[in-house]
Amino acid sequence: MSRLLSAMFVVVAAVALAACSDEPKDTHPDQLVSKRRAIFKQFTRTLEPMGLVARDRKDYNPRELNISALELEKLSKQPWTYFTPDSNYPPTHAKADVWQKPAEFKEAQDKYLTTVSHLVKAAQGGDLDLIRPAVNDVQKSCKSCHNQFRNDAAS
């Protein structure tokens, strides 16, 4: 009986938390914001373990890091198509600058893609002394783009 009560409590708590969220749902027919957010979350899940390795908080496994770098490279090309002119709607956290300064936004994307490419090359080389700065450069590129094109309240 206590398992049933525990399970019910978890369900009720999850529903209550969802109901308390003041973030609007993505009601766009193509759910552009949701699609790009999902990819950005995958960026984070893929990059975080590499960051731990770069900061000596996780053991370096060359094969694992190389696979993660290649996965990040694949992901790095995906979200940009979801920043269409009609995708600036709640629940986006993107600043209007994404659409008002498209050349600058494209430049930030290109810089990110370049840093990811350098990370892949470093990972393939297997030299941790080259991997560390490459991981840091990717993280800095993410932060720079967020600073310029993402609302702080969303961070």
C-alpha cells in the first residue's frame, strides 16, 4: 500500500509542478521553439561530460570523448533551421536580435561550428592538453552567443 501512496504522491507532485509553471506552452503547429530547445539541451548533455574531463573532474576516456565530440558536431548543425522568422513567440528565450541582426547571429553560429570542429580534431588526436582548451573554447562560444542572443531571465 505504501508503494501505491508513494507513486500517487510523485504523480500529484509532478502535475502540481507542471501547473505552477508560468512558462507558456509551445502552441505553434511546427513547435519550432520546442525543437530547437530539445537540441540545445542535448548540446548540454553531450558537452558537460567533456567539460568534466577538461577540468580533471572525470577520467579521460579517449574513445568516449571522441564519440561525444562527434555527436556534438552532428548536433551543432541542427538547431539553426528552427530560428525561422515565425519562430519568435513564447516560450522562446531568444532575444529579438536573433531576427533583427541575422548577420551577427549567423556569425555566432559559424564561430560555434568552428570551435566544435576544432574540438573534434583535438579529440581525434587524443592529446588532452589540446582537448582541454578546445572544450573551453566551445563552452565560451556557447556563453558568448547566450549573452548576445538569449534573454538573461532564461538562463
